[in-house]
Amino acid sequence: MLGTERRKRTMEVQMKSIERELICPVCKELFSQPLVLPCQHSVCHRCVRELLMPNHDDSLSTDAGSESSNPGSPRARVPSPSMEKLDRLLRSGSISSPGWRRSSVTPRVTTFPCPGCQHDIDLGERGISMLFRNFTLESIVERYRQAARAAVAIMCNVCKPPVQEATKSCMDCKASFCNECFKMNHPWGTPKAQHEYVGPTTNFRPKVLMCPEHEMEKVNMYCEVCRRPVCHLCKLGGSHANHRVTSMSSAYKILKEKLSKSIHYLISKEDQVRTQISELEVLIRHTEENGQLAERRTSEHFERLLEALQERRTEMLRSIEQSRSLRVERLRTQVEEYQGMLENSGLVGYAQEVLKETDQSCFVQTAKLLHVRIQKATDSLKTFQTAAAPSFEEFVLDTSKEELLLKELSFSGVPEPPVIDLSRCRVYNEGLIHWHLSEDSLPTDHHIVEFRKLGSEEESGWRASEPVFGCSTVLSDLSAGSRYTFRVKSCRNGVYSPSSPEVTLHTPPAPVFGFLFNEKCGFSAERLQLSKRRDSVESVAGMSLLLAAERVQTGSYICLDYIIGDTGISHGRHYWAFRVQPDSYMIKVGVASDSKLTEWFHNPRDTSSPRYDHDSGHDSGSEDTCFEVSQPFTLVTVGMGRLFIPKASASAAGDHGSRVLPMPQRIGVCLDYDAGRVFFYDADTMRCLYERPVDCSGTMYPAFGLLGGGAVHLEEFITAKRLSYM
């Protein structure tokens, strides 16, 4: 009996020690119906549903299968999460996805960051139904619950009163039995005698793990590429057809052996672990002591600064007070002197009385000094000047440098603020921010990028990125057609540096349109060279003309070689950008209509028409308007370092200088299909260079025409580097 109690207490201690392994990273509670994510972390079924935020009629709830009637199945219907619960998750920081918004309940979301490792998890169209239940973890949680409520026994489900305590639980019958009831319900020689039984439990998990993609198939193999169990249909023709798989028994043996070796190694190193724990505890104590000491020293430094400021403040205020008193005294003396010049003052009255003296000798004796005083007052009137200046300009205090120094006041171990490299930053489908540190800067733990939208009151606050451990990051969820300000600060040992100088970037005016060059529609392989990725095209100047020199006649015109995108636009607003090689001779860029493309590419043009003959006397530029009507393209011309606005444009019909602009490093095109307008931008500054109406009656394609030497390089999408799962 004592041995049983001892084992029971030991089991309770062991189960208590693993509690932190059984807590869901989202709801911070014990796992309930945990699901295994592709990154091998587990999350409660309910929490995954709340992260994805499905509608009540989500197809995830209506999936059919062997577990559809089981309330514990991941495909069973569960109530839609309340907004109060979602708000609690947001406030707790469990959901850190920058793309999550409370207003996004309606759209179906299939991507979210794993709460455990922050890797982006994409469940695809099937959503939760593609995830396995973690039955092993579920069983461990149930055993933990039983250990936690060891005083509450599991009773037999079959006994008649008085009910006995259960000693076994049948996984097939999904019921608990005492010894007598178990023998009665599982007699020898019957199929029930072969049922699987375990110790008393309330968790009756399914005996067989079913494939989530092929719901009627059992998993019997292990995919070494995806690191997940699969069935034979997955291997034959499913998503794992070309993957390396092994038998489930082999995977079980290998993984169990590895786990056992790791556990045995940890157990053998128990003394070493305890020693290291003691060392860590000493380090914790020293860290607390040193932290308190650093706080006291920092407080002392600020107290000395405050004392110096207070002392200096007292001295400077005393100087101002002394100067003010001296000036006021001088001005008051001057006021008294001038008051003596007034008629009713003593000096004037006294002088008038002296004038009444008739005795000459007496008058001269008295009037001599009086005249000097009167003359002095008269001279002061002629050259009036105040005895003191009222302005205190010499006492103006400039503390801008000191304020800057105080704002940059930091510990000696904090690195210098980073500097954003504007030449490497750009905003396309997402925002790419690069920065660098000074050569003598201290090492950093990580960086934080802060950004805010300009010109919008509701979004004027700074938003912070996740910690970045390199010197660049990609920011998503930026609004189209907006200006954003970015800044970066570094962190070392939990202390942040001052922020970098701010930079401003402008997002494209519409969602970015992705396409590659189409080598099947009008592409001239003789004169154009296409890259393997079909994102760059180059025109070989004069090569085909040189090879056919004997057939070239005087006055013939070599037409442009056109190439279009492989994807068309039939609605909405779309934007794309590209670079034109600076030394290109002539390249036309814009959009093309499919209603005329077939006729244009398949009907030969007259290459010797007088319209193109330089000796015919025709002014080809004067006929731009009628010529553009006949072609399926709406284009502007780029070449020789310049961008030329078409003469047919009403906005550029007059001044020739206004039609010739410097060629931007990157050119952007925005097609508003619904409004029937096309816009051309300087893609670096997002300044609109030219716009015009366009006939969007059919499908529109990005179009390029090349003549002579030159090349066009499509802008690559900005993509974040994702860490591979271990």
C-alpha cells in the first residue's frame, strides 16, 4: 500500500513538471483537441478556427468522413468564435499577424503565423481538414488532468448501485469498467475479448489515424520530405507522389530510437544539468544585483545632471534679474531728469524766478550754473537716447544642441542609430527596407522597423515590425497610392538606440500585376533575345538587317519588334513596373488590346511604304495621330536617355520641351480598365508623367516594342525570405 501511494505521488510530481508543455500558445490553457501544424507545433482546434475566422457556413464544418459524427474530430462543427475572445487574444499578443484585422471576418483566411515559431502557415483551400489530430498529446493532457484530480476516481459505467471504482477503460467500447464488469462484458472466446483496454480514463481516442486528404484511408507511410504521415493514395497520385516516403513501422522505430537515446542522454547528464541550473541561478542573482546597481548609477547621473541644470538655471536667472534692475534704475533716473524739463517742474520754475533778478552781478552769479543745467537738458532733447535698452536679446538661450544631446543620451553599450539606405529601398507589391550600421558600431541583438501612413488621421500612429535580425526586411499590408514614412532603431541587451533619420516612400497606385513575356504571340526570335525566366527581353541591334543586307532596298523601313505579356487584364486597376536599359535606342511601352492583336501580328505590314520613307517628303511625326488609331497599342516612347510623350496627347500637343522628359530609372504603368485610362509613372517617385484614355473593349496586355539595341527588364516581386522548417 505504501509503495502504491509512493508511485502515485511520483506520478503526480512528474505530471506536474510537464504542465508547461501542455499549454496552448494561443489560449494559454491546456490543449483541447490539439492539431499538428506543418511546422510540427500544436494548437487547439478551437484556436486554429479562431485564427482562420471562418463563416458559419464554412466548408470546413461540413466535410464528410469517418470522423464527421465525432464531436472530437477536427472536421466537426464548432461554434464561431466570439469577438470578445478574439479581442482577448489580440490583447494578450498571441495573434501577432500584421495582416489580421477585425473587419476581415467575411474573407476566408488560410494563412496565419504559427504562435509557437512565427512561421507563416498556409493551410490551402482545405484548411483545417488538412491537419492531423495530435492524439499522443491529447492522451498526455488527459493523464495530466487525471493526476491533477487524483482524488476524484473514475467510476464504472456499467455497475449497478453501489457503483465501483473503474480499473480499466475499453477503447473499443468507449467505457470504463471495474474488474467484475470488465470480465462480464469481455468474456473469453468472444470478439470483445480482443478489445484494447488501458487504465481508467475519460479520453477515448480513435484507434486508427485516418488520412485527412483521403478520409477513408489509414495512414501507413511517413513522408520524409513533408515530415508527416501519409496514406498510399497520397504516394500514388496525391501531393506526395514525388516525395521520398518510408514505412510507418520504420519511421516509428527510427524516431522512437532517436527519442529514447535523447532521453537517456538527458537522464545521464542530470548532474550536469543540475550544476548548470545552479550556475544559472547564480547568474540570475548577479543579474538582479547588477541591474539594481545600474539603476542606482543611472539615477545618480541624472541627479547630477539635474543639479547642474538647477545651478546653472539659478545663475542665469540671477544675471537676468541684475541686468533688469540696473536698466530699470537707469531709465527711472532718466525719467526724473526729463520731468525736470517740464514747465511745472522745479527746474523751469526756479529758472523763471532767477530771470526776475534785476541785480546784474547777483543774476550772473546764480544763472551761470543754472544755464549749464538748462543747456544740458536742451542738448539731451536734441540727441535723445535711452539710458538702457529694453531688449534682452543677449540673454536668449539656445538649447537645441543640448536637447539633441539629451535625446540621444544612451548607455555606452548601445549601438549608434542605423541609417536607412534609400538607394536599396523600394516599394512594389510590398515594401523592402534596407539599412546599415556604422563600422565602429557595437553588435546588435535585433532591429525594429517603424512606419506610419502620411496624410491619414486614422492611421497616423507608428506601427512596429517584428524583430529583424538582419539589415533588411519586407513589410506587407501597405495601402495602395499612399505615402509612408519609415525609421529603424537597434536593440542591444534590451536597450534601444535612437531612431534613424526618417525616409518617405510612395506605394504604387494599384495592386501589382504579375506577368512574364509571351514568346508565342508576335515574338521575333531572330531579333529579340528572351531570358530563361522570361522576365527580360533584349533587342540585337542590326543583326538581322546585316544578315539580309543584299535584300535591303533604299528607303525601306524596319518596323518595331513587339512583345506582350503572357497574362491579360479584363477588369479592375493594375500596376506594373520595369527598367529600360539606359543605352536603348528606341523602345515603346504601354498596353495592347487583344481585339486587334491577331490582325496586327498575322497581317504583314508594308515595310516600303512612303509613310516610312525618309526621302518621300512625308513628315512621319505629323501623322502620329492617325497612325495610332490603326494600331492596337497605346504607347509612350523611351530611348537615348529620354522619355517622349506622344504628339497626339492633348496635354503635350504644344510645347516640344514638355514632351521630352529624362528617362526614369524605373517606369511604372497603371491601367484602370473600368475607367478606360492608362497612366505612366516615374516608379521611384510615383510621379505621374502622362495619362490618356484607352479603349478597353477586350482583354488588355502589357506591350513593348523594340527597335535597334535595347533591353527591358521586368520588376521582380518583393518576397520575404522564409525560414525552412526543421
